[in-house]
Amino acid sequence: MEPSPSLPPSSELPPPAGSPEGASASAPPPSASRGPVIRLPGLRPIDTRTAAAVAVAVAALLLVLVVAGTGYDYEPYAEQALVVSDQIPTDARGVQQATARLRGRQRELTARLAALAPRGVYIVIDQTQNRLYLKRDEETLLQAVCSTGSGMVLRESGGKKREWVFDSPRGRFEVLSMSKNPVWRKPDWAFVEESQPIPRNPADRLDYGSLGEYALYFGDGFMIHGTLYERLLGRAVSHGCIRVGRDDLRKVWANARLGTQIYIY
């Protein structure tokens, strides 16, 4: 291997790139004529003249804002005088007639509301608070903690790449069928959720005991039923059905009938 060439003495180094040949080494830098340089961390160096000009400009801007203002005019709140409608009667006979009309209107609206209110035993489910109310007319027979749909989304990774949203429905329903010791026929999503193959044999879909002692079916696969996980009651953790504890479910079962109205909101 050949030895590396040695560097020339420092006195023989060529002038830096871009510098004029023969320039004097003692020539002052360009910024020397503009005064001392101010160096701030993270900013480009500026000379004192530029900094002074910026400070004067900022001070002038602040002075303009003080003199001209921001354009917002403060007006204190002035309470408005009460204006009495000229349609309100002032004589005794007119007051009696207006009162009679208002009472008649009140009776009409009360009758319309009463006609729309459910009769007999019905079930109300509040999804926000996860509460179930068993009512008879205006009387509350039972207030129970329940679990409603979680709102989670399940997507199938292979096959048909289907998607399921686990929401409880909202609206007015009715009990279509009632079952004691119900057997759950597990749908496809139950196997997709557990990363298991979807069985071809219908008997492999049957699940005993997970729905509790009773189930009240109200359409599209939705039910009010029991649960093995009562510690989770009060949370939105179901796949759309309404889960109720064992003792509360027994009271619902004892009072419900086919056709019992269910209101879910």
C-alpha cells in the first residue's frame, strides 16, 4: 500500500473557496460596520440596528391599538320593560271567558295524551341508564338494572367479509313469543367473534343455559332474557338483546303476556 500524501504546511494552504485571491486576512467582516450582533437561541443572528427597528415597529403597533381600540363597544345590559299583550282581557267577563277556553284546551290535550298512553302492563327500557321498568298504567311494578347493546362493530376477516353492529333497537315493540329454559341458536357472528369455523351441522349451533330461565322474543332476533354475567348488568355490553338479572326476569315473566308492549329508547 502506498503511503498517504502528507498535507502541506498551514502557510501554504490555498485560500477558502469563494474568497478573492490575495484578500487581506485582517479585513473586517461585513457585519462589523452595522454594530454588534445579537445572537438568540434558535434564531438567525441580527444586528442591534435591526433589533431596534423591530422594537420601534412593535411599539408603534401597540400605540395604534391603544388609540384606535379593538372595535368592540361594551354596552351594559338594559332590562326591557314588560310588554303586556293587548289580547289579554281586562274586564271580569273577558277574563272568565279566556279562563274557560284555556281549561277546555287543557282537558282536550289531557284526553289526547291519555289516549296515546299504553294501557295495562308494559315494559320500558332506557338504554342511556341501562334500566328496565315494568309498569301497569302509571304504576311502576319493577325497576331493574339491565344491559343493552354495546354498539361494537364486528367485521369478518375472510369469507363474505360481513359486518355486524351490536346495537339494541329503539322504538315500540311487543312480545311475540315467550320461552322457558330457552335454547340459543347461535348465529354466524357468534362463531366469527370467537374465531371459530361456522358449523354446517345445525345441532352444533345450539347453546343451552346462556339465556337464563326465560326469554321474551320481540322480533329480528332480539329478546329480553337472563344472563350468566350478572356482574356486568348496568353496562352496555350485550349484542343487542336486553339482559336482565334472574330475580328481576322472574317478575317480568310473571307479569308479561303475548302482545305486551315494549318501549325502547
